[in-house]
Amino acid sequence: MAQNRVEIREITLDQALDVRHPVLWPDLTRDDNRVPGDESACHLGVCKDGRIVAVLSLYPDPIGWRIRKFACLPAYQGQGIGTALMRAALHRIDVKNGPKVWLSARLSAVPFYQRFGFATSGDSYDVRGVPAIRMIRTAPASPPQG
């Protein structure tokens, strides 16, 4: 069976919220899934099967760049879509004079981010009842293939 084409492109904030809301914080309103800086961030999305199925947002930050609100619809998880999106985001950051980038990771996602050269920094903390930790990448890594 032929695999459907996957496209990664810039999307609007509203399109990002359509995925971000049900995946990350479905118990909040759609508008409560907005964060400061959303209006000027670069939002990236993965299009598959004619719809946006995964998103993340890039924010310029005093230390370099920050990745926030990385989400993939459950039906599309485990298919390499998140890996492709992270690879594209990091490439974009590196081209824009990265490579220093940080994010707040759910503890369950730490191994995923480590594959891209991120290391934990500091102690874990709680974000709305979800354990998280800051992760930083200070040098370009060779992102995993696939």
C-alpha cells in the first residue's frame, strides 16, 4: 500500500490551535491554549491525508530559540511524523543562526528530545499537573533519520 505524502509547511496560529487544543490541553478552552508570543511565532504543521496532523511553534528567545506546543493527533503518532517535524524545525533554527534552542518537555517525552541532541537542565517541575523539565540543545545535532 502506498504511503500518503507528508508535507511540512508554515501554518497559521488558528491552524496550530486546531491540533494543539485537543492534544495538549483538551480540558482548557481553545483560546486558553494560546501562549504569549503566539502572534509573532513561526508555526509549523505536518499535512497528511489532506489535514494538519502535527504542529509546533518556534519563538525567538534571548538565548536563541524556543520550541513550544509540539503536538501530534493520536491517530498519527508513532509514524515518524513528529520526528520529521522536529527535524524540519531544527533545520530552520540552524539556518537562522541557531543552534541554541530550548523547550519545556513533558518527562514522558525526554527520550524523544534526547535523540535530537537536547539535554535536561535543572530540576523537573509541574505544568498544570504534568511533570516537565527544561531541555537545551547548544550545538547542532544530526537528527535521526526516518
